[in-house]
Amino acid sequence: MLNTDGISLSRSSKITLYPLLLTICEVPSQLRSSFMILNGIWCDTEHPPMNMFLRVFVESLISIHNRDGVSWTHLDNWNIQITSVVLAPAMCADAPVRAQLQNIMSHTGLYSCNTCEQKMEKIPLTPDELILLDQRQIKRKSAFLFKEEPARLQTNKRMLKQARKAVKEKKEIKGVKGPSVLSLILYLDLSKCVFGEYMHLVCLGVVHRFMNLWFNVNGGEWYIGNHVNEINQLLINIRPPNIISRLPRGISESKLWKASEFRAFLLYYSLPILSKFLPNAYLQHWILFVLSIHLLLQKDIKLSDIKMTEIMLRMFVRDIGILYRPSDYVYNVHVLFKVIRIGNFVCRSPNFIEKNV
């Protein structure tokens, strides 16, 4: 599995480091961080052109395939030589990097989903917003509105065709801007190989979004910002076990929270605390999400759990437009119920890069 992301060298510098890290999916999940391979580094003030950055890596994979694999000797028996086949990698990254890897529009584009062809739509304005629109004080927002009939999923063949057409017509086609060097890898399906990772998609994405709604967006039944002091006290009084590395901080400091703090709030603190303040319909809605993530974090996940998770996440995403606002159908929410295509979250460590740089 391949992963890359930008890491700032210092707060006073614009230089960003992009390590290209690889791990072996067949290695048990608890040992993968001990078998990391640093395949390349890009250091610059700009984002790396992915087709250039990944070309040597892709050429190496092709070369290994042409040699019928990699030969190696097991530590327990030096007399036995083993040849392993290296197939197309899975690629786990946050939304901006996923777009660069597949050479598609970023997560703010109209066709920005890397798995389907749904287009972002303009959200109808409320009566109050129409008044502001007449005064030219408001801009209509776009969102991935929920569809009972999902949009057509992308396929490798269609993406390759769209890439060729994009080059010919000099414009993006259904979000595809041009060819990706990844398409040169044998047996690789460009429409399925790149997927979201747990830290940005869930912890810093969906959880952060809903906490902002509950505590900062006054205008709906979901708002409980007037209870922040009480919730702060409840959080501060929690004494978590050693498996949670950070002591809880109050909601007032949530702008400073790390991904692990959003994770702990989601999995352990949110339900007992929110049950005291959030209206029941909103609490039941949040339970769908919490239970889904708990199931996806299982080391060994059953097919029945995957099917149940798919149903619950679909209900969760659908009801956002009913309980909250259409504008809350953001990119991270749209791709949420598609994560089950890859299975559980165990292989998508939230600190895949941060722990190994």
C-alpha cells in the first residue's frame, strides 16, 4: 500500500516534504509500521507533479513484474529462497492527494468524487437568503445532494477514455483532467485503487464538521452551544485508560484538537455526553455513525457487519439533509458510505505517515 502527504518542515518555512511510503498489505496490521519502505522524497514549496514524482516507482513495479517477481531469503531458513509477486498497490491518501494521484478535479470541483460520476448541485436558497441575494450579499453553495438512486460508479476503462478525451479537448471530462501515470501499472484499476484514509475522512472530516454544527452554528434544533461550559466540565473530568494517549480537553479548545482527540470523542465520549443535551432524533442519527465506525475499526470484520455498516452509513448520510442543512452534504459526507468498498479501517491507519517520518 502506498501513501504520501505533505509535511511542513517548520512553521517559518514554505518548504514541504512529500515522502512516498510503502507497506506490505500481507503483513499483519499491528506489524506494518515496522516494515515501512521509503521509496522516494519530494521537497519543494509547491505540490509535486504526481505523474513525475511517481514515474520511477511505476517503472520499478513494471521492471519487477518483467523479472517474474522479487527473490528473497527467509530469516528462519537461509537455504530457502522465495520469489514473491508484486502486484498493483492500493493507495491511501487524503482528498487533495487522491485527486492528484488519479489526475482528477480536487474535492471542491463539480465532478470531484474519485469513485462515482455524481455532480455537485447548487443548493436552493431559503427565503432569507433570497433577500440577501437581491442585495448581492450571498453566493449560492454547491453540495453532493443525497440520491436514492446512486450515480454511476467510475470504471477503469471509462476513466482512461475520459483522460484521452480531456487531453484532446483540453478540458476535464466528468472530473478527469488527463492521464495518470498509475494507469501504466499492470492489473491496476484506477477507479478502485485510491481510497480515503481514516484520519482525514472521519476524525478531521465528518467528526469536526458535526462538532462545529452543534457548538457553533446557531439556527437549528441541533445547536447545543449554550451548554458548552457543562460539556467542558464533563470532558475534563474524564480519566481515560492508557489506550487513549491524550487527556480530554474542553470543546472550547477544539480548534487545537489533534486527530486522536476527535477519534476519542467520536468513539468513547460523544454518546454519553451528547445524550444529555442533543435532541433524541439527532442523537439517534449520530449513533448510526458511531456504531458504523466501531464496526469498521474491527480487526476482523464479518461480511454481515459490512452489509450492516453500509445500511447504517447510507441512512446517516440520507438524514443529514432532513435533520441539518443541504449544505452539509460536503465531500467527506458524500464519500462516507463508499468506504465499505475497501473493507475495514484497520489497513488505513490514521497516522500512517506521521508515525514514520
